[in-house]
Amino acid sequence: NGHLDIENRNGSITILGWDRDSIDIAGTKYAPDNDALQEVRIKVDVSGNTASITTESPQGGWGNFGANYTIHLPSNTAVGRAKSTNGSVTAEDMSAGGSLISTNGRISLQRDNGNFDVRTTNGSVGFEDCSGVERAETTNGSVNAMLKAGAFQARSTNGSIDITLTEPQRDQELRAI
């Protein structure tokens, strides 16, 4: 089983599980002009079964530049941390769980099995056809979950919570605050 960490200041992150034993990282850098685009750096480190991806910002750190990623990786890879500021985070078909964080972006999980902890500010959280012990927290956004099995804890400030859990896990609580 592998491990992935990704940090992206501006832009979306899409993580897609597949049945291959390799990682495929596709990304598009963006910036207001060619000079700024050249300053956006993508750093990828791989050591054994661990991969780390970081978007390095130009001097000054903020502005209309960044990168959008689509990452295919073995579905049994744990997502240690996938973090985006000013972008959405999506995980589909993953089975080892992980941590997804966004500021100013939506977090979406589909067909995932495993324990996920997700947090966003100024964005909604959605789970569809997932199983596991899930935790979701958002400020200024809603939480919507259609779960097959497991347990769920949700907290929303300034947003609604709507949960459907078909097979609750014994000795685990279903909690919405």
C-alpha cells in the first residue's frame, strides 16, 4: 500500500483510484502572463511507495496563478493529506482513506471505501456511494452524504447537513452538529 501527500495553493486536485500499480500525474499550470507561469514550480518526490506533490508559488505567494491536478494512483493508496487553497478537492474510487482539506473550494468523494476526514471553509462537502468511518466539517457550506455503510460525523457552520446511511456500523455514532 502506498501513501500520497499533495499541497496546492491555488487550483483543484482530482484523485482517481485505478487498478494499476503506478501513479500518473497530469497537471496544468496557469498564471496571468508567461513570466509568472515560469515561476510556478511543481515539485514531485517519490520514495518507495510514498509520493509527495507540492506546487511552489512565485515570489510574493498570492495571485492568479497555480495548478490544476488530475492524479491516477492505485486505489489502495492512503491519501495522507490532499490540501488546496482556492480550489476543489475530489477523491474517487479510493479504498485506504485519508485527509482532504480545502479553503474556498468544494470537497467531493465518490465510490470511496475507507476512513476519510474532510474539512473545508467556504465550500460544501459531498459523499456519494461511500463506505467507512467518515468525518466532515465545513464553514459556510453544506454537507450532503449518501453512504452505503459505516459511520458518519458532520459539522457545519452556516450550512445544512443531509445524510443517508444505509447500513450504520455497530458501536459507532451518527452525529450531525
